[in-house]
Amino acid sequence: MFLTRLIYASKVAADVNRDDLDQIIESACKNNAELGVTGALVFSNKYFLQVLEGGRSEVNTVYHKILADKRHYEPTLLDYSEISQRMFHEWEMKLFLETNINRKTNIKYFSQENFDPYEISGKTAAKLLQDITSKDHMEK
């Protein structure tokens, strides 16, 4: 089995609220556990940035379901690559809110202080996701 990492960004539909986010994570954890897919989702009021890791077929299955979800639009694939090991093996899906991203991190990855995943490359998105989800970052 080939391990695959897929990273995409999309714009959040105007009516997405905390209950929607909780439902997304609950559903993702259940479905991803069955498929052996892991990952993380970053939410801001404007954008989603998500990483999926697992077998190629399984990641593709999850991504195609995500594409049909009306809670976001204009999905843009930032990275799709084979990997030797998972970066996000700890969670079937874990939610990170933009409020957990500090100003220093935004300045490091974006040309402005605002979180905008459409502004970065796939490799940079992977580094950002790794930074956001690191234990050191979460403790700050």
C-alpha cells in the first residue's frame, strides 16, 4: 500500500457554525477510522485547510466525499504526494481553530498577518500544518 498525503484549502460557506464543525469532526473520525485515514483540519471564519493521510484509494475516497460537502466551496488541491510516514498519525481527524494560530506563525507563513491558505504552496502548507499541530505550538 502506498501512503499518500493530500492537502487542500477551501472557502467556508457563510452559514458554518460550531455545531457544523463538531459534526464534521465526529463524522470524519468515524469514517476515517474505518478507512485508516488520519489528518487535521484548520478552520478560520473564511477558510478550511485540511490534510488527509493514508492509503491512496482511501484518501481519494474521503476527498471525493469532502468535495461534495456544501459547507465549503472553491476547493483547491495544494499537495498530493506519496509519503514514507504519516505526520498526523495521532488523530483520525483533529480540529484546530485559527485562534490557536499565533501572530508569529501567520507572519512566518503568509505575506500578511492573516491566515490565507490560498497564498501558500503545498510544501509550505505541510510545514504550517506540522507547526500548528506540534505540541510546542499548542502549549503556547
